[in-house]
Amino acid sequence: MVVVNTENIPGREYQVISLVTGCCVMCKNIGKDIGASFRNMVGGEMQAYTQMMADAKDKAISYMINQAMSMGADAIVNVRFASTTIVAGGAEILVSGTAVKFTA
């Protein structure tokens, strides 16, 4: 599955199928949250949250790809990401794009 953040794939023509999305909400456990709070006071990267966001992004992309594959898509173009804080220590990643079928 080709996944790009551009509207075009060089050398390929396609027909639009539909909007596809993927969403993942994740949060850290209390132990990781306390450690991150301490890191916030002294400065530096909050590695537990960095990893949480990376995992959520990967899952959201996977959900979007699965949705596109179920529609018979060959690619997803114009991919965009959004994130929000749902609760303290938790975040949502939303990814969306346009599922397309190659014609040539």
C-alpha cells in the first residue's frame, strides 16, 4: 500500500474511492505519568510520551490502511495527521487521507 502526503503519485493515474481515517487513543500508566511529571520539572525529552505518540501514530496509520484495503484501494494520497489531548497523560492521533485505485 502506497501512503503519501501529496495529492499525486508521480507516473500514476488513479480514481478516487473515498475518504479513509484511522484513530488511536493511548495513555500511560500512573508510574510512567509520575516519571514524566518529574522530567517536566527538570527538563528534557519525555521518552515515555514520545514512544506513546509514536505507537499511537503507527496504530492509526494501520487502521487507515486496513480501511483502504477493505475498499480495494491501491494507495492513500493527501494523508494528514491531527492530535489532541483527551485526558491528562493521554492523547488521540487521527490520520486521514483519500483512498485511490490505480487506473494505469
